[in-house]
Amino acid sequence: MSPDVRAMTPTDIPAVQNVERAAGQRFLACDEPLIARCAEDPVFTNDELIPFIERGRAWVSTERGTVVGFIVTGIVDGCAHVDEVAVTPAAGRRGHGAALMAVAQRWAARQDLPAVTLTTFRHVPWNGPWYMKLGFRELNEHEWTPGLRAVRSEEQRKGLPKELRIVMRREVEAVSSVRHHVSMPPLDDELPEIVIRDSEAEADAAELREAVHEFNFDATGYRDDRVLSCILRDREGRLIAGIDGFTWGGYARIEYFWVHEALRGRGIGTRLLAAAENEARRRGCRKVVLDTHSFQAPGLYRSLGYREVGTTLDVPVGASETHFEKTL
């Protein structure tokens, strides 16, 4: 069974914490007491994971819908930096770790980041030696950037000496060049059978999206696509409103927009749209586009200066869908 990797969501957090605890127990088998002590390290808290999720820098790997691995990635000195990648021991040696690292590499390529960095144990088999197999190299101390030095200083403060830890880096190959290195084998005269399902494998969906993005990037020359996410949560971390979309090539698209029914009519939707528009302007966008159904919020968009471009009837049957745009 090939790993299914998808974006992490807030509902995954308890499962992610369980994976982290289980993965930490592997260190108990290490002879070095300072390494074995890592089994007692605290796991990521909800508050620590939410920013990674909201910024689109966290992914999980699943088997039959169960989370068995995760990766969270930050940015250190202009490079993607793996804060942690972990797989529960019960799902080890099935490609989950490599699949998660591959997703982080592709994300870094789409963000035009030059490399992926990390710190890890030098001799633990599933740490330094494993990353070397994935193409990472150890950085000499004179190659450390200020941010990496700060990471190592914090590890040193926590009792992990230099002789146990290494800093590693792997260069990111541009997404466009990766695609050109893959040759398509010739198809037989008879095309393969089309597989139709009522549920998608995340790996299939991610590969299809990447193929479409590559075509769009090559056709337009724009490679500045970025997630546009505006999220509002209550004090317990529950989602109460949000916008999700993207910016690319000088425009913004809103794909999802929702406000909890108990909070509608209080101006929260207007504030969210204004936040998304302001961020789009900051990124140099000239226009915002979106689609909405007749049972959703067409009146709100009209009141906020959005212009109707066209309407499709009976989508779904008995309703309509209208395309709106607004010049920023």
C-alpha cells in the first residue's frame, strides 16, 4: 500500500501527537543516554501546530484513513526547514517518511526556496544515515547560517551536544526542471483502463494538481502561486470562520468562505473579505475572483463592490452559481 499524504488539519492534531509519542519511544533503544532521553520530550501542543497548519506547512501520511506519520516545516534563513518528521513504528519501512519528505521538497520548490535543511542525530540509523540516503549532506560549521546556528544553540541548551547532532541540507530542484527529467513511456495502441472511484487518493490528487500547475506555469511564466488563508478560531481552537484560496499571476481567487451560523450577521464575513483583499493587494494582485451559489452569499458580495460576470443555472439543480470579480 503506497502512502497517502495530505495536508494536516486541526482535527488531525490528537493523532499527530500520538504518532510523535510513539515515534519517540524508538530512542529508548539507543545506548547513548542523552539520545534515549528524547523519548521523554514533550510533543507538539495544539497552539504550536495550528500556525504550521494555517500556513500550509504541515502534512500527514495515512493508511486506510489513519494518520501514521507527519511532517511540519518552517522557514529558516530563506530555506525550508524540517522542524520534525515522524512515523509511528508500527508503520515503519513502508515509505511514509520518504513520501513526507518528498512533499516538503515539492512545497519548497513551489515556494522558490533553494534548499531544505534540518538538524538530526548523526549516527541514529533512522536519522542522519537515512537522510543521507534521501540526498541530504552534512553542513560543516562554517556553512551554518545564523538561523541554523540559533537552532543548534537551542538544542545545545537543551542538553544535545555538538558531537551528537548534525546540520543537513538538500538542494531543491526547480519544479519545472523536475518535470522535464521525467520521460513518458510510449503507450500501447490500446489505452489503459480509466479508473473511476467515488473517493480520491491524496497522492493521486496531489500529483494531478501538480501536473496542472506545471502546465499553467509553463504557459504563463508565473510561478508566484501562494496560499491565501484567513482563519478565525475561538479560544478553544475551534474554527468559527475562514477564507481559503490562492494568489497567482496578479490575481486572487477565493475558493472557500464560511462563517459559523451563530455568528452570521455580525460583520465577520465582511472583515474576513477585507483581510483577504488587503493581503492580495500587498502581494500585488489587481483583482479578486470567486464563485458563489444562490443559496450562499451573492448579496454580500454585491454589497461589497463585487461585480457579477456570469451565472450558470441548475448547479446544483434548482439553484444557480454566479461568478463575481472585484478590482482592487
